Amino acid sequence: MNRQFIVHLSNKQRHLMTDELIQGHVSYLGELKRQGKLPFCGPGKDGTAIMILKADSQEEAEGLLAGDPFTRANYYQDRRIVEVEEATLENNFLLDDVLVNLRNRS
């Protein structure tokens, strides 16, 4: 089962950037994309970055992040991984789950 994880990266260490580091990072992202493990990634206008990873477990997602040259160099000092459940039109934006939880609270 493929689950989705949002990775939020912040506290960039700009002084660590080198040609080799960025080339390694981009190459790694390309490999994750080819494997179907990286549906989205990109920098934020505020200096942070986001990745969405597809993995079978939290541990696998952590391993994928650990393999990134940016992580190995500690380019982003703060890294947070959160599992997400996609709310879509097809699953009624998870309304049924919310209603069940509300009813169970009473």
C-alpha cells in the first residue's frame, strides 16, 4: 500500500551549497521521480521546501529523505515528515470520516 507523506524542510544553511551538492540533489530527485516515489517537490518563496513522498511506511519515507544529498549535508537543518490522507472529490473530501468522528464524540 502506497501512503503519502509531506516533507517540510526549513532552516536552510546556504553556506553549504556547492555545485556538487545541488547536482547530487537534483539527480536524487530525478531517481525518486522515475521510481514513482516523488509526485511533487519544490521550494517555497519563504526559503523552505516541500516534498511529497509515496512510501509504504513512515520508516521508508524517512529512508528516502535520508538518501537525499541535502539531508546528508544537513542543508535544511529542520526536516519534518507528516503522513497525509488525500481528500478528493471521489472520497467526498473525507466528509464521511469527519461525520463518524463527530457522532462518536457525542
